[in-house]
Amino acid sequence: MKPQYLLPLPFLICAHITLGQRIQGKILSSFKEGIPFASIQVVGTSKGTTTNEHGEFNLQLPSIPCQILVSSIGYQTVTQRIDHTTKPVVITLPEGVALQEVRVMPDSILKTILTGAFRKIQSNYPHKTFALEGFYRELNQSTDSDELVHYGEAYLKVVMSGYQATNEDAQVEVIKARINKNPGRDSIETTRWYGGAFIANSNDLVKTRAEFLNPNSFNKRYRYTLAAVTPYNSDSLYVINFSSKDREESATGTLWIHKKSLAYVKITYQSSRALQHDLIRRFISKNRLRECRYIEQNGIWHLAHIAHKTTFVNKQTKRETTHDLAFITTQYDEQGTPVPYDKRLAYGAIFSDLTNEYDPEFWDKYTSLEADSAQKSQMAQFKAISQTQQAQQYVSSKTRRDKLVAVLKKLSISYGIGVAQYAQQSPILTATYQHKSFENPTSFPSGHPILLFRTSYGFRLTNHVKLDVINFQSVLNNDYYKSIQAGFTYSLLVKKKGNPLFLYALGAFAWSQTGCLLTELTNSEGFVDPGKQLNTPVKVFYADRGWAGVGGFGFTFQKKRRDYFIESNYRFVLTNTPSIIFKESGNLFNKKVITTPDQTDFQLNIANNTSIVQPVGITLGIRWHF
């Protein structure tokens, strides 16, 4: 019998290992046909690879002699001793013992299988931080001419949290990359993937708990049928087909569930629903195909291969392209040592825009490639030119757009809610306005909080240093607080595993005005606005304004392109000038303010010039990175 598979993988992938020898070979069926996506493991190690769509493989061995274990769905597992690397290795996998297909199964039993598989995810898959090393590939190809607009490859280290932490981001280190930037890549404008190198974590259907895996979707969101039971190693697999009940989505797929452990061994998913992308709605994606395969080591299943294929249509040019993303694991590390922060790929980084040092020996050191006809044609042209021209094709000069994107990626914007506090002691003063006197502030709110709205704009100078411009403004009408500050923050990583947590210190200079309510005036009370700038009633505040130094610290939790932060700061008053402020009633974003320190109609006598607001404040907020 022939195994079922969904996504073609035109590249043959293997790990780069500095020691040992390399073998090449092919895995065949009894009909002498290549078996695609067969798993090959070096016995006694965590190293391995996967065959390409033709059944070919290329693998670095840690030592000679050794044994390799070859397995594939629908075939018997074979162990082969390797004594040399001089000749290609050809291994034939016998077909598995044919099992009777299951045509009808009661819904109750089928749901029990799905429920058991879903509940055993945490026990079947890594439950603590682990690492995968492997080969990543992204490809963009025109459907009308088979032109390779862009392709990039890299050897990655991906550190992930256990499968119980479904929302944790991965830590990705690019060990070596080769990114080909063909002429015309911008003519289609679909070669820049957001976060493609994170596919091993973000697109893992089991780790992200895809909706169709949840038994709550049984016969509600999706229909399920048991199609067959097929052999796998010394056990067998349930083959369960599913389809969406939403006709507009047209989603279908297949689950291969290990009969003994109820682990997901393979998942395929296809959706033809059209989606629009980009803020300007330039692209439409359709025919999304996704495949995940898992392999068992020491009782724990981990990701062996993941592929994602999408067809994009440019609404402006009407050109259609296919996007292929793939990651194949070549080594599994159950310890999962965190990637140093300075070596981590920023979440959502556009792989095609990474710095790319040309290495003519990349193929020999890091991967072997089984090219299709389009790739062979373009690579023949590529090899015919000089090495200088080859290097220029891999390391192209940055365009204005590239430089603009590089700057924008360093920008951030944040919003938050802050709290300051009135001083415990009220200022003692007498104010006279047009022969009307006011003794001290009206009901000075000693110690009461001041609710603030915070906005800030940041520019990242390094991974640890950021320039910030921050604005604070009071929210309630009876408070007056306005401040703008500029300064720097320095961040220190304190949580290395999973999503990072930073402790940061800040230093800044601020210009601020803070005030307490004196009274409220209307036209009937004799308020005269010579410039007719304010609408009555007008609130009158006694305020101090001036420069201050700001110091503080905070914590930032980083998740995808967002930061969640809490911050405490302390203000050191440098200058302080008393003033009177007129503020018309209105909301936070629609009110006028006039500051009149030398208003002739207002006379101000101050007995004690104390600060109106205490120097300590606290803020909670969220920051977005471009």
C-alpha cells in the first residue's frame, strides 16, 4: 500500500554536524518506488532526518559503524547497519500487514478516541522546555512561469516550552542562513513572510491546540469519520478524516492517531477559504495546506516535520504565487538550553530581510538539496556567473524601502494607565480675581489618587537600550496633571526560559504642570475671557510647573510583538514656578487650557509653596512593536 501525504517537499534536508561522515541513500517500497517523508533515526542518538518526496536522504553520522532506524506510515520498520559511506545506501521497507478498513464506527467510540488523544497531549509530548535543531526553508514561486522569486534556507535552533504552555513563544537562533534575493522579488511583493522561521512553534497543530483537535468540535464545528486502521512500526494508527460543517470555509483534513498511546503521529489540514492580508488589503490567500508529523523517542513524541503551503493572489498585479514554508527536525534535545537573548531572532522577523553573508560552501556544510526543474534551471544559471556576482545576488544592497523598514522595526508605541497622588499637605495661598478672593484650594484632596493616561513612543537603539518620549495627562476634570518626558531605558533579562521578562531602569528629564482645583467660574460669576478662547464653566487651578529629573524601574513581559509592563518612577523637582491655569470642561481629548502666570486680573499670594503632587507614580501599560 502507498502512504498518504499532502504537501510536496522539493528539498532534501539534513543537519550540519561538525564531526562524523555523511551517507546518501534512498528508501524504497517493495514496488521500487521512493517513499516520501520516511523518518530516519540514528539508533542511540537524537539525530535523524527525513526523506524528500522522492525517498532520497542525506545524513551526517556521528560515527562509523552505526545503525539507522527507518520508519514510515503503512510500512514495517527496518534497522540497517552502516559500515561505510562510500556507496549510496538503498533500503527497502516491507509493506505493513494489511488491516481491515473500518467503514462504520459508532460516534461514541470515535469521540472517545478523539477525547483521549486530546487529553493525553501533555503526557505524550514534551512537558518542559526542549530544543529542536533542524533545517528551515521558505520558497516563493510564480505559478504561471515556475520562476523562483525568492528562496531562503537556514539551520535553526528552536527552543520551546512544553506542550502544556500553548501560548509561549519560541526562541529561535539562526545558526547559518542562505537567502537568495532574485531580481524581480519586489514585482510580486509577496516574498516577505512575517515570522516564518517560527513555524516549528507557531504552526504546530498539536502545540497550538488546533480547533479540530478539540473533542468539543465533534459534530458541531466538524464532522469526523474513521477511514481505516493502518500499520505503523509494531503497532497501528487510527486514520480519521474530518471536514468543516461551514461551507464557506471548505476545510478538510486527516488525523493519524497512535492506537496504543493515542498520540498524534501525523496531521494534515487544508482550507480553501479566501483571506485578505496586509493593512491595505493587497493580497488574497487561498488553498492553505498544512502538515505536521511527529516521531517518538523514549516515550515522548516531538515534531519531526512541519510544512505550510499557501497560494497568494496580488490584487493589484493579478499575479499568483505559491509560498512554501518547511522545517525538518534533525536533532532533539530534551534539556532545551535557552538561546542567549542577543542571539535570538526577533519575533515576527522577516527572514528574507536578515543579514546574509554569502557562503559558497553552505550546501556542502548544512544541507543537501534535491532540486525540481525550476530550481535546477536557475541554479545552473547561477553557477555560470562569477563568484563576485553570486555574492551580490545573495547580499544585495539595501533599497530605500529596506532601510525604511529597518527603521520602522525599531519603533514602538505604548498606551497605559498611571496613578499619581496628591500631597498630604495643602498649599496655603490667597488668590484674587477681579476683586473676588479665594482662600486656599477648594477641598484639597490630600493623598487622593490622580488617574493618568500615558502614551509613549520608543526607538530601540540596541537590544537593551531604548529611547522613549512619554506623555502623561490627567483623565478626570477635577484634576490637572500634564507632563512630557524624554529619556532612556536599560533592560536586563531576568527570565530566560519561554517568553522573556525584563527588569529595566529608566532615566529622563520631564517638563510638567500639576495643579489642584481652586474654584469654578461662569459668566454669571463675573468670568471674563478677553480672548474668548474658553467655554464656560471654567475650572481654575493653582499649579506648579517646571523641570524635573525622573528615575525609576519596571518590569516588561514580552509576548510576540507586544510588551506588557509595570513601572514605578520618582520625580526630582529641579525648577518650580507657581501659576494659575484656566481649563474648560471637556473630555480627555477635547478641552482647552490657558496658563496665566502673569494674569493681571489674578493676584496670587503664597504662604507655603509646597509640591501639589507627591513624587512617586506607578503605571501599567502595553507596548506594540512595528
